[in-house]
Amino acid sequence: MKTAMSHAEIYSIRAGKILIGFLKEMRLIKNIELTIVNFFRKLIAVQIRFKEHVYLLDRRRKVLKFLWVKETTQMLKEDHKSRARTSYIDKVAIIKEKTRDGIIEKWLSYVKSENLTDLMLWRLRIIQHNF
């Protein structure tokens, strides 16, 4: 047997359904907002790591350039007994900065690839090792 509902009860039920729908929608929006915030946090972390990597690479370049100049200056100051060594040092001393920088870049990329290869080999050994 159905009982007649009052207008207040009908509006109360409708309001409850609307409120539940609204809250579900707000929860979904909040989840989306949290996802976006987490994405940007991760993006910022990647940017910071990349910036640190670029800074470190720049510092390595500067150190290698400094050592290049220091070593060539030291070699020029030394007394050389053989003509071949003197000729070699003179050739090294007149290398242009652009060429020197190219050699340093090549060395940095070589060292990076060697370290990456070693890392991958180590990871393969760890993965294949049964614990």
C-alpha cells in the first residue's frame, strides 16, 4: 500500500539526490585537480633534475678546460730532451679553442656512454641473480 508523500518529503528526496550527485561530481573534480597537481609536481622535479644535470655538465667542461690549459702550460715549461716530444707539445699548445672544446665534448659523451653501458650490464647481472 502506497502512502501519499507530502511536498516536503518529495522535495527532501529530490534535494538529497541532487546533493549526492553534486558531491560525486565534486569528488571527481577534486580527483582531477589532485592528478593535475601531482603531474605538475613531477614535471617540476624533472625540470630541477635536468637543470642540475646541465649545471654539472657545465662544471665538468670548465674543469676539463682548466686542466687542459694547466697541463699544456706545464708541458711547455718543462725542458724536453727529445725533438719529437718538443714538436708534439708545440702542436698541442697551438690547438684552437674550438677544437679543444670539441675534443672535450667528445670525451664527455664517451665517458657518459661508457658509464651507461656499465650501469646496464650491472642491472642485467642484478636482474639475473636469484635472491
